Amino acid sequence: MCLNRMPPTEIQDRLTKTFHKVFGDSSLVITPDTTASDVEGWDSLTHVRLLLTIEREFRIRITATEAENLRTVGDLIQLIQTKAN
């Protein structure tokens, strides 16, 4: 399914699996309001690993400026939808 036609909830589901993989925690629950401070172990190195994994998963490129402007998982979902267009 094309990402721009994928509902935000489906993107969130795929992101959840990505978070599970990167953080090694299958019990991790993310919401659009989730921030880095809400997730144990989310530091600058993990942030880079997460973004690289997301780029591969969704077949998009995230610029440094875009990454810098991300504050919540909801921001990330919106960016993914925008990049798909």
C-alpha cells in the first residue's frame, strides 16, 4: 500500500514494530504523543539508529533538519505521510 494512502494508525503500527526492534522491547507502546523522554534508552545514538531503521522500513529519506524538528511520534507519522507524496 502506498504510504500516502495508508492511515496514520497503520503507519503507527509499523512504527511500533520498528521501535520494538530498535529498543529490543516488545512491550513498548507508542502513541502520537510519545516523545524521546517517554522511552527508556532513547538517547542520541539510539535516535540515529531509529531514524535509519525508519528510513529503510518506509523507503524514505529524512534530512537532518527534518529530524531536528521531530518532537513526537505524531510528528514522525506526519513526516512519513508527507515524504510518501
